[in-house]
Amino acid sequence: MTPHAYTPTSPPLPETADELRARIPGWGADLDPADRPAVPRLQLDPGRSGAHWEVPDQQPERWPRERSIEHAMLTPVFGTSCPPKGVSGLIRRQAYARFSEARAAHWLLLVAADRVDTVGSTLGSWVTRRPENPLVGTGIRTELSHHGWSSRVGRDRADVGHHLLDPVVVAGPWLVGGTAVVALARAARRRRRSS
């Protein structure tokens, strides 16, 4: 069996320790037990890894999970609370299937997938009995009913600096989205009139 990240044996280094030390200043500074501050508490037995298994038991996969292309296999244990779904799930799968975690494209796709998921969840809430309420999300109602101003003034709160931006950050996307919907509706109405 070839060693990988989830077995007690370490994979071989692509370069020897001496080659790495010559190329990278400070590489291997903690290899000598005398240089480690926690040495008295360590059990320095090179043959002992602490693992009681060769490979841990694999958690069952109920749906295809994303796996970094750097890894030979899926991690033995993984989260199942948020399975990828819809368009955001497709974006996440592409991020893992095509790009290494060392690439910015990987992380940018994951951020984009989060944004797509947020928009999808918001739009999905509008077809339920309890749609998302932008006024509650901005906190405007609470500001008026729960002493919002007096709780801030003269209290030396650390978050006072961004209070003016909070409504813009929360309400801004709603305003931009609403403006876009109105503009599209007007353009569609003009097209209908002209044809």
C-alpha cells in the first residue's frame, strides 16, 4: 500500500532533508529533539505513530462528496450537514474537480458558490409561507424599538465604526436587485409596446 496522508506511514519526501535544508533557510529546524521546547513530554520513538489502525474506517458516502485533487482518497471522516445542491453544488464540484486548493480559482469558485446559494435560498424563501423579510434582516425595526441609538452612544463599543455601513451592506443587494428587476420589467414592457 502506498503511504498517504491518512496512513501511519509518511509519504517519501521528493527531496532529502539535506537538499531541503540547503535550499530553504530554516527548513527542518525542529528535526533535532534538542531544539524542540516540548521534548520532555514527547515520546521519541520513530517507529511509534500513535495510530492503532493502518487506515481509519471510511465513513459511508451517501452522495458523491467533493475531494481535493491533492488527495488520493476522500478523508475518512467528512461533514454531511450541507450536501451540495443546485447550481451552487455544480460550482463547488467544479472547484474541487478542476483546481488545486493552492489555486485562487478554487477558492473564488467556492466563494461564488456561497453567493449563488445565498441568492437561491432567498429566492426559494419567497415561495414558502415565511419569506425572508429584508427589513428584519437589516435590523431597522429593532433599531427603532429596542433603544438602538442609546445603546451605542457613549458606551465605547468597538463596533460603532461600521454601524453606518451595516444597513448598506445588508440592504444594498436588495436595492440593487430590486432596481435590476424594475429595469428589466420596464425594458420588457417597452419591447412589448414596440412590437
